[in-house]
Amino acid sequence: MSLSIRPIIHGSADYAAAVNLRRALLRTPLGLDFTSTQLAAEAGDIHLAAFEDEELVGTVLVSTYDDQTMKLRQMAVDDAIQGQGVGARLLAAAEAEARAAGKTRITLAARVTAQPFYARNGYMAAGDVFEEVTLPHITMQKTLT
């Protein structure tokens, strides 16, 4: 697999492909979709995408949470290549972006089913399970060194 991770620009064709992947994996199965307001609000986020050759196969958003923390959101990796390290590569790229911005921590709301993936990558659960977009989630955090 020839995998590359790179930033993509909000509103670009790559962004549209990332939204389509996120919609297919994270929204449609729940009977949900993105609103134009939600997508417009992402304009200030850092958008990272994984490409196999030139096909977008994974994406994640990173945004400022507070003075020391970035928030990771909307991680999605094509079902056909899950388990091949794409998510871990996206996480590493997001962590590099956070470090470059002078942040020392990443926080995220993980679906409980994804908690083992984040734990394997050094994220610790914080707090109780809660419901978001109809599914149980847990806050997870990682201190960046």
C-alpha cells in the first residue's frame, strides 16, 4: 500500500471526498447527515486525509479546544482497509499538528467500540460513558511529549 497523509483544504474536491467518507461511515448508518451549518463551521479546522495512491481512504479533523489542547473529531477510515495502520498514521499526523501548534494534549469523544484502538495509541479514558449521535461515547485524552 502506497499511503500518504496530507492536509486538505476546506471546500476543495478532497474535502468533498472526505465528507462523503465521513457521511458513509459515521452518519448514514445512524440515519443522520451533516447540515450545511455543521460543514461551514469546519472551515477553521485542520483537515487531514490519508490517500492510497490518489484515492482518499481516511480522514480526521483537528481543532483548537483550549490553550493547551486540540480536539480530534470525525476520524473515518474506509472499511476495506481498516486494521492496516491508516488510523494510527492519521492519529500520528494529528498529534504532529497539535505539537506544531504548541499544544500539549489531545482530547476526543470516542465511540465506545473504538476505545481499544485509541487506547492502543496511548489515549486514556476520562470520565463516564455518554451518548452522542445516538451511540455510547467516552472522552479520551493523550498528553503529548
